[in-house]
Amino acid sequence: MQSKLDVLTFKRLCLSTLLFWFALWQTDVAYAQTPDDFAEAKRDAVAVFATETADFYCGCPIRWQSGKGKPDLKQCGYQVRKNGPRALRIEWEHVVPAQQFGHQAACWQQGGRDFCTKNDRQFRLMEADLHNLRPTIGEVNGDRAHYRFSELPGEPTQYGSCQFQVDVSRQLAEPRRQVRGDIARIYFYMADRYQLKLSAREEQLFLKWHQEDPVDHAERALNQRIAQVMGWPNPFVSGEKIWFVGYQVNQSPAHNNRPEPVVTAVAPNVVAEQPSAAVVGNKSSQKYHLPHCPGFKQVKQQNRQAFESEQAAIAAGYRRAGNCR
């Protein structure tokens, strides 16, 4: 009897160990899909944000087609300030500007953003972090530039009904109230993950915005979609972390590359289920496969791009595979 119990215990231990290493492998696979540079991040962003119906700073409706977004300016009452061509397209805005997270790096002192992009892997990973990207009307993206956020006097009128204001003389920008909390939590995330310094003024402002505009369902859902590509969520959105005055940013050396994998404990007799994708795209061929298609499970892991729907894949510029009927 004792011998049988020992064998059973041994089998359970083996299964538990196997599940542990399987979880590690799954985590490593997720990191393998993380974009390595800004160009790759922009391609992934189209799929992640394809279900977003409005741009970030103005709330103008977006129509996604063939991997590009076009804002409906008339419907949202947007008025072109100066740059008409950029106002007609959606661009990818770094909420925390590249200058702000790059100027502390040695590469920035040697040659600015272009030099950092070519020569500093850490900068490229920061530049490609999808948690810091949002779809924005191009003109507003250009006008905001690298300006810090603030609360400005008067009512914003530079872009018609778009509640975004820029003070060029002081290099400050004020966003609409509906996204101020989102901005605050993005700043908390970037500061914590990449060991950036927030000034006392910024910390006070973002804590205020975080409280006035708490996390809602839409922000949580977007955080989950980004996490599926990046391999980790924004913990200040998911609630795993809370920023406070005097918060000490993460000093882990793993942030110089990619984070240490966090593995959730799994009961010995329970196999964790992995979320299934409704549509799988092939980054190499730019074609997508539905669950019943022959190629759905055949796409190599490094080329896989998950989509919530067929419409999202089409909006990202993918075409249905020829053998998928």
C-alpha cells in the first residue's frame, strides 16, 4: 500500500513540474511576440486598436481600412488648425514622448532619437511599448510634440469641438477630461517599468487625474488586448499596483531587457486553459485563418497575430487565406 502511495505521489510531482515548465514556455512564447521596434509596434497596434471607435485626444470616430485609420472630422466638429493632410489621418502617439523617456539615455546625448533607435535596444523596446501608444489625429499628434501635460486656463478652441489645448510658448498641452486618468496610468506604467523620473508637479497632477478619471471597463478591455501582444498588462490599470506620493519605481535589472516571467501557480491536477483567438493572422503572408481553416494551427508561433474578429483582421490589412472557405 505504501509503495502505491509513493508511486502516486511521484506521478503527481512529475505532472506538477511539467505544468510549471509548460507555463514558463507559454510565457516565453508571449514575450517572443512582443514588438522589437516602433515599426513593428505600429503594425501590431492596428490589430490591437482596431476595435477602438474614436481617436484618443479628440474622441473623433475612426474608420479603419487596410491597416490605416481615418478620422471623421465633420462628425466630431473638428476644425483644422493648420495642417490639413495630417488632420485627415490617424497616427500613433507616444503618450509619454520619446524625448521624455529618451533624453536620460547616453545615446540621446550622442545623436537624439534617430541615434537611439539605431544603437540602443532598450530605447527601441521603450519606443515599441504598446501600452504607451494611442491612435490620434495626426495634426494633434504633431502639435503636441514632446510637450508636458498640464491644466491650462481658458476653454480649448484651437481644434473646434476637440477638447485639446496646446500652449506653444510654455510647451504644455491639456487633454480632454475623459482620458486624463488613462494618461496618468500610462505615465505611472512607463516610470515604473523603465525607471523614469516624474517631477513632483507631474506626480501631483497625475494622481489628481487618476482619482478624477478612474479605470473603466473600456480601459480594462484595451489593457487586456495589449497584454496579449506585449506579454504583460499595465499593472496600474489592472489594479496590481497603486501609485502614491514617494512611490519607488521598480529597480529590477530585468527591465533593461524584458521582464522576469511571472508564473501563476497551477494546481497539480488542473491544466490552465489558454485563451483562444477567434482569428489568427500570419504576419509573414498578411493572411488570416478562421478556426475551421486548415492553416489556423499551422501558422508558426513567431508569425501569429491574434484578432478578436474577422473584421479586425481586415481592418489591419490582412486578407483571408485562399484555402479558408
